[in-house]
Amino acid sequence: MALTAECIGDHVLALLLGVVFQYLAIAPMRGLGLRRGLVEALKADVLSLSAFEVGLFGWMALMFFVFFPPPIICIPMRPPTGS
């Protein structure tokens, strides 16, 4: 559950930063206002960033759960006492 929440938070932050940087590049170049500039920045970044994040999170999950799983720790049993 914590991994899912972290992935969602990372995705939202990546989208937010991506849209801000796209806005700062697109709006002055095209002479757009705030609203129209944000719409154009969203159109430019949402699909590509979402595809990147899905691939990134999928690869990280494969590395963690399949290729390099956590080691299994064996706890030795105590010998039985008394009889």
C-alpha cells in the first residue's frame, strides 16, 4: 500500500513539475496567457510523462520483486528443551 501511495505521489509531482516547465517554455514563445498556456502545457506533457512514469514504475517493480527480491532470512529453531 505504501508503494502505491509513493508511486501516485511521485507521478503527481512529476506532472506538476513537467507542466510548470512546459508552461514556462510555451507561453512566452507563443504569447499565450496563463489559462491557454497551461492548457497547451498539459497537452504537451501529460501523455508523455504518464507513459514514462508507468514504464519507470514497472521497471522498478520488476527489479525489486523479480530480479533482485529481498533475501529470505532463516531463523534457526531452538532445540527442544526437556523431555
